[in-house]
Amino acid sequence: MKSRSIAFNSPIDRRAFLAQALGLAGGSAAALQLAAAETLPKPVDSGADYLKEIAENERKSRSKDAQPLIGVGDKLKITKVETFLVKPRWLFLKLHTNAGITGLGEPIVEGRAKTVATAIEELTPYLLGKDPRAVAHHWQAMYRHAFYRGGPVLTSAISGIDQAMWDIKGKALGVPVYELLGGPTRARVRVYAHASTVEQIRQRKAEGFTAFKTGPFKERPARIIENKAFIDKAAQRFAELRAAVGDECDIAIDFHGALSQQVARVLIKALEPHAPMFIEEPVNCQEVEVMADIARGTHLPIATGERIFTKWGFREILEKKAATILQPDLCHAGGITECRLIAGIAEAFYAAIAPHNPLGPVSLAAGLQLAASIPNFLCQEQVSLGAGYIKKPFQVRDGYIDIPTAPGLGVELDDNALADKIDHDWRNRETYDVDDGSVVDW
Ligand SMILES: [Mg+2]
């Protein structure tokens, strides 16, 4: 990867950088003040003025008169949109600006990284020349002007762009994103780790985690109706994990929407004595009425959300009482902008937020910013704390990560460590019934 990001750790760093960029004598207070006055984001006098400026920028960017992307009076503009595949299956986005500030995002659908990269490419003509600080305005434009709204690919593309714009806005103002969202609402953020065996869950606990997630033990994909042995083994394996870490820890279980409702109902009953933290996707999230019926049939919390997009998707889940724990993915559901709105709607239904994230450290960083700005946060999923990807990997202590303090999303890619992780050709697994070869969910 050739491009490098420039992170400003404080307003002073930023002003010094801008003074240098403008060729001003370094160090003089007058020069720094001039640089700040010339280049720092203009205070917003009124919403109307700002919208007028956005409209003017948009007019210029659409002009056929070959307007330069960086011109007199243009304070901050997107100059380049860059995506790159990152192992094992991720897609990173970097937005560049005329001020040298870059923004990071993860626009990705697992198994469809190249499809989303193409969606980003198609959005690039809109983005070039735009002021990235008008995040909510651009979200509306990208979402509504698509005409065919929503879905995993388009909202994932918007999600990554949204994250990168928030990153830029925070860096431009010298504050973490949560400061711009009314935060902080907490000092640290609880995170959970994956584990499917006793050895793994003990290892994760030794690493500092106190919350975990597993899947139902299966020697083969589940049938529509399962036998007693299947149910008993799945419950027994969960009980072994519970015994390995004790009752003070939390263990969630993810059915992945891969069980029939008939099997899901029986397995939930078998798991109830072992007190899972929550049951995730007991059935496919498109079966909202069925999920709601399952929720009424158990005292265990039901969670869903990784394949639900935007506030409109989550509204139905809440209205039908299909789940009390929402798991929007900040890389799928519409980014930080939309997930914060989803959290607000959830709060009105007394539901909690546990963001889905089987992705990379930029996704985790976005989730931490959300968690630090909402009141109804439960726990953040993670599969990577960023070692080998970012310069300062996150640290887990007593099950928590301290909220970041650096501007923007608070992460900076480690280009040297990333060098051998660029590009991949990830393919999702295929699963078939062991008896008749028909296609089944995994
Ligand atoms: Mg899941």
C-alpha cells in the first residue's frame, strides 16, 4: 500500500501541520493563528449558511467547466477514494482530502468484498469534491439518490464511507467521533470474543475477556426436525463451556439463522437452564413473525441484526417485539450515522445494542465510538484487536476496552505490517445436506 495517512493528535499538531503546508514560518504564534484562520473548518454560523455552502460545492463539482477540486474558498474536499482488499476477507476504504487528512472505513459484505468495492467505485463521482464533514447530508444523498434503496451491498458501501467521513470530521476538529455525538456516555466498552471449545474459551478468558459467543455444536448441518441426540449434544457442549468459565462470565450463542424454527424452539428450551447471555438469530431474520413468536416462548433474550439494514429494517424488529437486543453491523446497517439512530429507536423500546462485528479493526473502532455515545449499549463483538493491522492495537482489560481518545476513529493503519495482507480471494463456505445433497444453511 503506497498511500499513508496523517493523524493529528491535537489541535496544536493540526495547526502546525497546516502552517507547514502553507509555507509559513514554523513556530510563530501569528503564523499559526493565520494558518488556523485560513484552513481550519469554518465555524457554522447557521444551518442555512452551511447548507448553502454544500449546495455550492455540489454545483461546482457537477459543473462541466472543469472546476478545480481544490480552489479558493474550498476548505476541505474529498480528492481521492481508495479501497484495498485486506486478508482474511476484508475491504478497507481510505478517503483522501485536499488538507492531507484521511478517513478510514470498512465497506464490506462478507464474501462480497469486490462487489462492494464496485459499489464504492460507482459512488466515487459523487464523492469527489464534496466536503466530507456534512456526513448526514451525504448519507441521505447516497442512500436516496440510489432509487433502489438499501440492501446489503449498497448500505455496506455507504457504511464504510460514513465511517471514513466521521473519521475525517473528528480529525479536522481534533476530537474523537463520540465527542461529536454527545458523548462520552461511558469510560470503557465491554467486548466479547468467539469460542467454540473449552480450550478456546479458557484461552479467551486468560486474555482478559469476560464475555464470549459460541455456536450450537453440530457434527453436521441441522435437519428440519432434529433427533434427541442432536439437541442433547448441543446443550451438553454449551454446559461444558459454562462450566469452564463459571457463572460470573457471559456466554451468548448464535444459531446463525441456520436452524428451522422447530429445532430452534426445542434447543432454546434445552439451553435455558444454562443461562446464555442471549440467543442470536434463532431463525433467519427475515422471518420476523416467527422470531417474535419464539421470543414470546422463552425468557432468554433474543438478539438479531447482522443482516438487517437501516432504521427501517430495525423498526419492524422492534415493533413486532422479535428481539430486545439489536446487533446492527456498523459496516452493513448504514455506518455510525445510522446505527446511532437505530440505537435511539431501540432506546424507546427499552432494547439494547450489541454491534455485530466479525470484521477488522476499523469496524471495531467505529463500534467503540458508537458505544461511547449511546446509553443503551450492551457489548461489542470483535475478532481482531488490530495487531498486525493498526499501529496501536486495542487492549482488553477485565473484559473492557478503554474508549479511544485520539481524534476521529482513533486508529491509524500500520502500512508495514499490512504489506503482506493486501489482497485476498475469500469465498464463503458451501454446505449441503449429508443425506441427500440438498443445499442447507450452515
Ligand atoms: Mg451472527
